Amino acid sequence: KNYGRAVYECLRGGLDFTKDDENVNSQPFMRWRDRFVFCAEAINKAQAETGEIKGHYLNATAGTCEEMIKRAVFARELGVPIVMHDYLTGGFTANTSLAHYCR
């Protein structure tokens, strides 16, 4: 929740976009699904209050391409159109797989 609040405050304060760090994927203290939900809420709240389009790059990096696509699907279901992944961690094939899915 604190992470989502920080995203909201940045977006509400005037930033157009925020992003997850490359190392933020799904640690025990901040699971990816919870982070995605809290960030989606932050985006929606900031957009409603400012009347501006806001965004957040959700880090979909995962141990397998299948898990990464699952995270991208969940982001889309939440209405968050931007995902990212760490290609050095995930690899070039994972990068291509995510790009094909997102297109």
C-alpha cells in the first residue's frame, strides 16, 4: 500500500509517469499482484483528481515467459496499458515474447 501511495503522490504532484525499479518484481514484502492493484488505484485516483492522463510502468519481469505474460494480462485487466521488463534478467527471448504479446 505504501508503494501505491508513493505512486499516487508523484502522479498527483505533477508527474505524468512513474515506473517500477528493474529490481522490483515480486519480493515477499511486495508481491507483484498487490503492487499492480495498488498502482492501478493510484493511477485512477490521480487521473480523476487532475483530469490528466497518468501512467505507471509496471515491472512484469518473472522467472518464465509464461509468468511474465500472465502479469501483462493482469495489468491489461486492471486497465494499465504500460508494462516493462528487465531484459538483462529476463533475456532477449522473453523480451521478444512480451513484445509480441503486447502488440
